[in-house]
Amino acid sequence: MSSPEVVDLTNCDREPIHIPGSTQPNGCLVVSALEDGRLLRWSSNAPAFLASGEAMQGRRLDELVGEDAAARIGAVLADTREGMPPRLMFGVATASGARFDIAVHRSGGAGVIEFERHSDERGPALDIARTMIARIASEISVDDLLTQTPRVVREALGYDRVMVYRFAQDGAGQVVGEARAEELESFLGQWFPASDIPQQARELYKRNTIRVIGDAGGERCGLVPEHDDHGRPLDLSHAHLRSVSPIHLEYLRNMGVAASMSISVLVEGALWGLIACHHYAPRVLPMAERAAAEMFGAFFALHLHTLKQKRTLEVATAARGALDRFLRLASHHDDVGELLRANIEEFAALMPCDGVGLWLGGEWTAHGSAPPAPAVPELAAFIGSQAQGRVWSSDSLVELWPPAEAFWESAVGVLALPLSQLPRDYLLFFRREIVQTLAWAGRPEKHYETGPHGDRLTPRKSFAIWKETVRRRASPWTDADREIAEAARSALVEIVLRHNELMAEEREKADTRQRLLNEELNHRVKNILAVIKSLVEHSVQDGRTVQDYVASLRGRIQALALAHDQVVRGAGGGSLVDLLRAELSPYEGAATRTTLSGPMIWLDARAFSVMALVLHELSTNAAKYGALSRPGGHVEVRWSADAAGDCEILWRESGGPPVARPGRSGFGTALIERSIPYDLGGESEMHYEASGFTARLKLPARHIATGEVGANEWTDGSVAAAEPVSLADATVLLVEDQMIIAMDVEFMMNDAGITRITTAASAADALRKLKDATPDIAVLDVNLGSGTSAPVAEELGRRGVPFVFATGYGDRSMIPPDSGHARVLAKPYDRDTLIAALRELYGARGASSSR
């Protein structure tokens, strides 16, 4: 076996930090076989730490910690899969009488068990987390959240310095929030080079969201043996005790930092930044407090994302006024090009900019600071090669396109809105140079000094600020700018390409245009801050595990998201039956049955949001404790409108376990009983009868409409869950132009047993693949960027292949007229809804072919 490469500053960005072969000394680690508990490896300090007093070789886990502790650990390992974060166990007593906090996960086909001394000084993790979350839950702006968060973490966990550290697009990071001891200098506002946190470290921050270093000067405890029988090291990506790179430890010591902790901030799956904690003496944070910090970090990321979307919406709402005025003008104007040129100044108000230009039909119109007309045709051609029909931006055009050197003083930043699918017409926003002086915490490039131990990072000597002036660069285009640009592009493309139709049908299309614009501006705004704050504070009950808490909170927030999405997509409300189907569909199966019956009822926005939470609670209660928790169970939901127009809903369960009124009313029960009377002025009753649980809900007439409302109609009748159709033999054609989305859908299908999937990125690609084989069923993205999937739908219809459309738009306006019968799935894809639709298609196809 070759000797490992020595890690120094020339190769630290390639250091395999997930397999260090050692652990930190504040705990010990053992690896046991899953089959019989035989010890395979252990950290060198394990015998002393666990007071075993014997050699570890050849022993089993129950001999090391006792039968009771080993049985508890084994049960957790049996319920754990490879790649899952560690499961935590607190205060486990071993045979020696000592109590340990234990983290358990799987790695390399074996069980990895980490032992740390138990500490109950601060109380249960959930209580600590709830206290911390409550301190920031009421913040209503991003700036206030970034200011308050480090204070809360420092007061709760006791570190000398706590920073909120945000990553820029180029990987550099800036301290955007800080709380510190008075005697320490401030790092607030300073930038740190991207090289401070190598790429492999960033990946580990995404996989393991909490990282603690107890002593930057502490010893490393090697693994015994370091490699398994096949010569493989142990992957410690998820281990709490994973030792730290010597380079990083020296970096900390150069800063005077003796201990640290970081909490990853993941926003939509990407690493937004870190909550970084420094301490200037050794400090080991107990496992319970780390678990609390991890939960706090997850809430902080959710709250941050929500506030960012709220701020985006506020900015976009102001911009929408300018678009609305233009839309009103366009409906009464014959020449759209003339109208756009005459109102070019109006577009400058959409977002902060120094100039705006319109390149339409080969004619250039500009207002404010913009490139000269002779340079525009070549500039438009370059943008066309970059934009690919989508909004595109750069804060330094001259870096990407050298000819911009001729006019960079007038326009160095550009944001382009394509006005057609062809690279031809654009609305362009420009920004002039802003000379920025960035405060770097030390030189941004790596700087070396040679000492007795070789090249080392130069101590930053109180982090004296290094100034770097950035030239020929504009203020960066923000997410809010791009959101506004997307909304403007949607509105303008609609006008430019369909102006004649808009002129003829303006009054009928006005509501459609408004819904489209609202959706473009609101599609990512999913949560109401006040409701989330209430759910966070009240979803927990005494005796519930962290996992139950997280699952309950996630389900309730998902119900809110469903309600918000339907309100946006459905002109301010949604149908009762669609909501019932969405909440009950995850629990239907061969062993249980649901029956839905009633007239078409349309709920307004307020009633839909309330009923989303109520029906979520009823459905999950039925699945956990009621009729849907055992074979033969049945849930019947009937509704009707009385003479006064009120809607009465009867929920009846049968065939479930014995029913008894709970001794204590939890938050979910209170939500069912009180939300409808309190928020809607209706009625809510629950009865725990011997035959099964029943609930009667009454919604006032002012919140509902009956009859034919919306695109979907509901005919009285019942729906019974049948044996799920197997998709193992199905062949599926997926047409999706976004690679990441296509991969995600393929994973969803694989999970449902579908293995034969043909994926196409365009209509032309799909038609070529249809020449070789005919699929059983298909999923077609409506808008493919460079065109639509209408030709594919036509060919599938000719062959008799059933299919569904997928679209991110809230109505059916993009669906080809000849395919109006096809089912439409909303994007982003929901796994359960997608698989249910595919089973319905495949089952119907099979039934049709059998006839």
C-alpha cells in the first residue's frame, strides 16, 4: 500500500477530510458488525474512555457496554439506513454504571457508535431549541434576523464569538452578523477568501450540518485498525467526533481560537452560509446542546428563506404597478413596438438601474446610461449566445465580452430580458461602475511563510484589514431583480407574441394575465410568518421525540404550502374535493378505503387555508391512531350545502382500533376544534363513539360557492382505494428540458419501481426516440424553452398512448387545444401526485387493452 500524501498548503483543497483515520479525544468511537455486534474498529482511547479494562480485539458490543445498552443501540441501528444522519440517544447507562450520550449511524456496511459523557445540565435538547427559536421567530426582516441570531446563539451556548457568515457566488464569505465578548475586535463586515473553506469542506457542511471542534490543540485518537480487511479507511462524514484537518487546526490557532462550532445554513438545498462560533479556550459542547443548535439552524434557514421571499415580494409588488400600467396601455394600442419605445422610461422604474434599452425588430431605443447604438447589434448577438431564451445578467460585461471595453464607463453591468424564444429582441437594463473597497480579513490570496515545520498560513495578526479595490464592476443583480425580470418577461412576451389575440379578447383574458403575473411573483412565497411562529411553538408536546416534532411541524407547514399554492393558482381559493384528495391520497392502499361524496364546493382563500390545516390533522390522526392505521379501516367524508348556503362536512371513521377521547387536548385537537369557529365563524364538533371517530364541520355560506367553479368538476359519488397498480413493467417517456428536474423525476419513478424510462430534452428529441419504441405512458413538460411539447402530445394521441402534462403555470392556457382532456400536474413535481397519476394512466391503459 502506498504511503498517504502529506497534506500542506499546496494540496489542502484536495485533502480527503472525510476519512481522517482518527477522532477527537472528547469521546470515543467503536465500529461493530451489524450481524453479531463484533467489534471491527475503535478509537485508540476507547478502552480507557469506556473503562473496559480489557483488549478490544475479538469482543462484542454487549460485552463492552452491557446487554441493555447494546440492545438499545442495536434497535436504533436496525432502524437506520446508510447515509442517514446519526440517531441520538441520551443518558444511556452501560455495564460499568457510567451514563453516555450516544450517536449511532451506519458507514461502510457497519454500525458506527460514538460515546460522549452524558450531561443534563441544560436540560433536553428540544427545550433548548424551543427557547432559541422563540427568540428569533418574531423577526420580520432579514437584517433584524441576522443581527439577533448571533446574540441568541451566544447567550444560549456560551461561545466567546458567534458570527453569521454568508457565502458569495465566487465562494468568498462575509460576516453579516456578529455577537462577541467586549474585549474582542469585531469581524463584522469583513470578507474572508474562498480558500479559507475548501470545496470538500463545503460538501461536508451540506452532509453534516453541525460541526464541533473541542480543542484546536488537542491530540488525535487514531482508529485501530485504521483500515479494514480490504484496505479501506472508514468514512466519517457523519461522525460527530471526526478529527480535523491539521491545516484547519493551525488556521484556528493562528487566529487564537481554541474551540469552534459551525451550524450549516442550507437554503433550498444550497449552502447559503454558516453560523460560526469561536471560543478562546477549549470547549466541548454536549450532545444535547449540539442537537438543539442543529434544530435552531434548520429553523433559522427556513425563516431566512421566508423573509427573503417576503422582501422579494414587496419589491416585486412595487414593480408590478409599473407593469400593470403598461398592460392597460397595451390593450388599447395597435403597435406594440411603438408602445414599448414610447414608454421606455417606465421600465427604468422596475428595478435599480442607470439606464434601459430596447432592441426590437433591429431598432435601438435607449434611456439613461446605455451603450452606443453601433455596438448594440453585436451585443445582442453575444447576449443571445449566453441567454438561451432566459433572463441573463452580468455585473462585469467587460470580463465576459471584450468589445464592452469601448463603453464600460457607461454600462458595465447588464440584465437582459428576451422578448421572444429566438435570440432576436431584448429589453436591457444597465448599471454603471461602482468602485468598491472590500475589507478583506487578510490578503484574499494564500500567503505563506516558511518556518521550522514548513510552509504555514501566516498568522493574520489581529486580522488587520487588507483593502482591495474592485474596478469595472457594477452593483450585483440580486435575486429580487431577477424575479422582477422574470415577471416582466412573462408579461412582455405575452404581449409581443399574442397581441392580436389580446386585442380581440382583452376583457376575457384580463383575469388570466393577472393570475399569471401574480404566480410569477408569488410562486416561491409559501409561508405566513405569524402562522409558522404559532406552529413552531405549539407543535411539540411533552414526551414526543425530536423526530415526531419535526414530522408534525413539516406536515403542518406542507399543508400551509398546499393551501397557499392553490390560492395563487386558483384565483383566490380551491375546491374542497381537491383538498380532500391531496390530504388523503398518501394513506390510501389495498388495506384501507376512503369514500368522498358531495356537490362541487369552492372555498375562498381564507377557508381554504384553514381547511388545509384541519383536514391535514384529521388525515394524519386517522393514519396514526384511527381507521387508516389498520387493515379494513374506512374513512367516509360527505358534504352538502343547506338552504342557507352553509356547507356541512361529516367525517366518519370505521373499522379502526377502539376509540377513546384523549386525556389531554393537544395542539392538533385544539386546531380542529377552534380554527373553524374562530377564523371562519363556523362550527366544529368531534365525537369519540364506540363505532369510530366522527367530526362535523360547518362552513358559513360567505366562504363558499357551489356549482361549476374552476377547471375541475366534481360529480357526486364515492371513491374507494383499490390495490395500487404495479408500475414495475411500465415503460415511460419523460419529456423535460431541465436536466436537474428530469433527474429528480427519474428518482421518483425509480422509487415507485419504474426502471424503463426514456428521457428527452426537446420535442424533436422525443419524436426521434418514438421512432424506435412506443411507451406505455408519458409525462410531458408543456413549455420546453425553445418550444412546447404539443407535437409529442399529438403523436402520442395518434398512437393511443395516455399521458399527463406538467406545467409551472396556474391555469390550462398553455395546454394544446387538441389535448384539453389530458390531466395536468403542477410543477414543482410532488412525488405522491405524480406516481398516483402514472398508476391511473397505466391502470386505465391496461383495462382498455384487456377489453
